[in-house]
Amino acid sequence: SMGTIGCVTKGATMVFPGEGFDAGATLKAVAGERCTGLYGVPTMFVGMLDHPDFDTFDLTSLRTGIMAGSPCPIEVMKKVVSLMHMAEVTIAYGMTETSPVSFQSSVDDPLEKRVSTVGRVHPHVEVKAIDADGATVAVGAPGELCTRGYSVMKGYWDDEEKTREAIDPDGWMHTGDLATIDAEGYCNIVGRVKDMVIRGGENVYPREVEEFLYRHPKVREVQVFGIPDPKFGEELCAWIVLKPGQTATDQEIKAFCAGQIAHYKIPRHIRFRTELPMTVTGKPQKFLMREAMVDELGLVTPKTA
């Protein structure tokens, strides 16, 4: 069985996905059917790369595919290109409400652009990044990403209020994602508006810290999020899944960060987990991690308006 959104292509033949993702079954299908394309979320690719029998599968038929659904860690992307032979893999970004893709990298984009951005805007779609007041931000500055065009939904079923919150009177869908768009039009998702952590007056984007921690040779998966703190307002916490057979300490992870990233970006709380809470499509659920840490540490969450 393959992933819920993982599917492989073989010429004009489709290998259909099963009900749940199974890394071994997917690798077997790719090798056995000589598939050329593979689709999935980053967690699925991580699962395949870390499969104990990965080296026994002949994946040389692979050439292309799409990785999307949640931010694609740069280190994972590089391994997919080098170890899974997907030299023409593309990254896509969007949301269900925008049918779904609004940005996508191209197969002939430079590798650096393909591993560090989600590509450029799709044809016939408009995009912009805005500040808290709704003004378009400067080129390269972070802002909330908005999408407008044929792909934007009519609205949420039987929920006019939620629709009005998401789509403004000018037809812009507010994604809730923080992004930068460079002078060439390449977009980089830097985090969620709600995920941004303000620690002692400093803005911290968890995505940036996650990308750094993915460089640690023992780290398989990591999620960084903010939890309430009486002194700093918010403090950073990291949940880490180590690669099979590895052990690590929080001191080891902090030492890895020391002198490499700003002191206020080093997670104060580090927890090692066997798995991270995910949606069925492989999106990490930071709110569940946050709630678990609040319970564990006996924190009082500030009242929100």
C-alpha cells in the first residue's frame, strides 16, 4: 500500500495508492514497476529514506515527482535528489482552499532554488505578501501570503462567517502562511503567522530553527514551537525524532546550536519522541505538541482575546 497522497507513475500507467502509507510497500512498488514519478509529503520521503532496507531497492528508474503538503526540509530535498534519483523533483505550495497549488518549482530551476524555495507563481494566479495592516511588503520581506484567481474556492460550506475571515472583499485568500518573495519571484515559506514566536521582544520563526536542526546527523524529524513563559512571554521548545538506533541529549543539541544561531533561537526545552503528532496527510500538529508541553510543565496559558 502506498501513501494517502503518494502515487507513482510508470509511463502512462498509474500505480494506485493504498489506504495508508507504508514506506516498504512504496519502495517495493517503485522498484518493481520501474516507476518514473513519485508524489508525497516530506514525512513520507523521510520514511522511505530511513527504511532499514532502503539500499536494497533499485530506484534508478525514478526521475520526477512532487513533494508538497508541508514545508520540505532542505536536507530531505537534497537526499531525494541524490539518493532517490529524482533530479527533476518539484516542490509545490498551496492549500485545499486554492485548488490547491499556487506556487511550484520547475524541473529546470537551479537546484539551490528548488531546495530552498517553493518556486514561482502558477499561471493565471495572483499572489502577494502583506503586513499586519494589509499593505504589500517590500521585496524579500516576510508577510502573510495571499492568493487570488480562478483557483480560489467560493467559500466554506454553509459557513459565511469563516469564509469572510479567509477571503477579503477584493477576493484575496489569506493563507495564514508567512512568506518572502524575492526579486525573481521565488517564494520561500518561513512559517505560519500563528506559529511565529515572540521571545523577549525578538521574533523567531520556528521554520528557520527547524531547518538548522535538520543538519544534525542524528535528527530524523523536528518540530519547533512556542510555549508560554513568565519571563520572556514565550519560550522555544523542540520535539525531535532521532534516526533509528541513535541516542542524544538535550545538551548535545544545544551545543550543536551554540555559536551557530542566535542565542534566543536555541530551544530551551528539548524533548525526544518516537513520533510526532501528524494529520492523516502528514502535516505536523504543533498545537498538540504545545498542549502536551503546557500540561507537562504545568504552565498557565495566557488568555487570548
